[in-house]
Amino acid sequence: MSKKKNEEKEEKSREKCDEFENQLKHSLADYQNLEKRVAKDRGNWIKLANKQILIRLLPALDALLLAEKHTKDEGVSLSIKTFIDALREEGVERIEVKGKDFDPLLMECVQVVEGEEGKVIEEVKSGFILYDKVLRPAQVIVGKLN
């Protein structure tokens, strides 16, 4: 009788041990998922914080681009290149618009002139994307057939 009781106790102990092991595995998996989610959220918070700063810097870039249009100063061109490289390192990309079809998700039409239907004729102000979101739409002149 004593041997049978010991076997039953041993079996119950194994079951309890298996149950604790499963709980431990689930807890560990939950913790690892939480760590991943927190890291992702932290990255998103940083991107959002950067977005506000980057939006405030864009007018300075606009001023440099305008200065480059009216002067052929090599220093201005170098400053623009440095500025754009720094933006690129922060995840900002310039929206390419010249000669492309008008895309209202990336562009804002400020004028319509005679030209190829629905094509961007000229970029008035550069647009930028931060990772996969529009930071500022490009302001463009779009063609329309008469």
C-alpha cells in the first residue's frame, strides 16, 4: 500500500511540475512579447518626437533652396546637401514629383496650368516623407489640357 501511495504522490508531483513548467514557459513568452512591444512603442515615440522638430526645420531648408535658385553660390549648395543628408539619416526622404502623375496623398496642387493632363509641371515647395508617413506634402503646379 505504501508503495502505491508513493507512486501516486510521485505522479501528482510530476503533473504539478509539468504544470509549473508550462506556466513558466507562458510567462516567459508573455514577457518577451512585452519587451518587443515596449521597444517598438519606444521607437514610435522617438519618431513622433523627431517629427515635430523636423517640421520646424523644413522652413530653413526652404530658405536655402530659394537662395540656391537665385544665386549659384557653392556654399549654399553644399549647405543644402549637408542638410538633406542629415534629414535622410533621421529617416526623412524628399518626395520626387517633377514629371510624375499628380498624387493627392503626397502632393498639394497650388496652381493648374496648360500642360500634360495630370502631370506635375513644376515643384513650388518640396515635400518630405518621414519613414512611411508624409511629413509635408509637396506643393506643385499641375498640367491640364485646354
